[in-house]
Amino acid sequence: MKFLAISAVVAICAHMVLAVPTANTNADVVAQNVGVRAGMVTASSFEVNKKKDKDEESSEDDEVAEAAEESDREEKKAMKKQAKEEKKRAKKEAKELKAAEEEAEKEAEELKEAEEQAEKEAQELEEEKEREAKELEKEEEREAEKEEERQQEEAEQLEREKELELEEAEREKEAEEEAQKEAEEAEKEAEEKAQKEAEETEKDASDDKN
């Protein structure tokens, strides 16, 4: 915009420079038409030309000033527009930056929550493994106790059976001894009875002889 304003001023100045000889030339033509000879210009016509030149210069100065004002207005307008656009762009960038920061915070929060959830799940899994290990250990202990009790019961049962067998063998032995004793007694009694009968028979026979 500053370049345009300078160009406008330069153009107006060039027009002023070119306008002065043209005015003088026109004045010479007019002087020739009315029969005024060269070098005979009166003071009044000089004043008229001077006033005319002054008016033209004043008009051109006004144009230059107006052009400068217009250029200044355009420059201010452009600067205002540029400032507005920059403000709008800065506001947009700030909004985008804020949105990006919020998105980053959201992602960070989600990541933190995911890490906490993963840590929680890992801890729960570890606790579950510990519980299962303890339960398995208790189950193994219970099974070991049951096996020990079973083996102890079997040992006791075998011991009882052995004792019963010994008792049965003892009873059988006693029964055999009792039977043998009874047999011996019966045999002895039979022998004694037979001997007694023999003696009685012998006695009877002796009595018959007498």
C-alpha cells in the first residue's frame, strides 16, 4: 500500500511538471492570436498567468494531498484488515492449539487409565494365581493327610487281622491240646477200664476154679 501511495504522488508530480510548459505554451498562442508581440507581455497578463499557475499548483497540491489521504486511508484500511485477519488467524490458531492440548490431555488420561487398568488386571491375575497356588497346596495337603490316614487305617487293619489270626491260631492250638488231652484221658480211661475188666475176669475165673 505504501508503494501505491508513493507511485500516486510521483505520478501527480510528473503531471505538474508537464502541465507548466503546456500552460506557458497555451499562453503564448493566446498572445499571438490577440496580436501581442513577444517581449510585450504586460504586468496584468503576467499576474493572470501567475495566478493561473498558482491555482493549478494549488489544485495539483490538493490532488496530491487527496491522493496521499486516500493512500493513507487505504493503507490504514489494509493494515486494519490485516490486523483483523491476523487476530482471526491467531484466535483460530489458539483455538486449534487449545483443542490439540485438550486432545493430548485426553489421550494422556486415556493412556493413564489404560495403564492403571492393565496394572489392576495384572495384580488381579497375580492374586488369582496366588489363590490357586494356595488352594492347590491345601488340596495336596488334604490329599496327603487322607493318604496318610488311609495307610494308617490299612496298617491298623492288617495289625488287627494279624492279631485275629494269632488269636485263632492260639484257639486252634488250645483246642488241639484239649482234644489231645481228652483223647489221652479217654485212652487212659479205656485202658484202666479194660485192665479192670481183665482183672475182674481173671478173678471170676479163679473163683470158678476153686
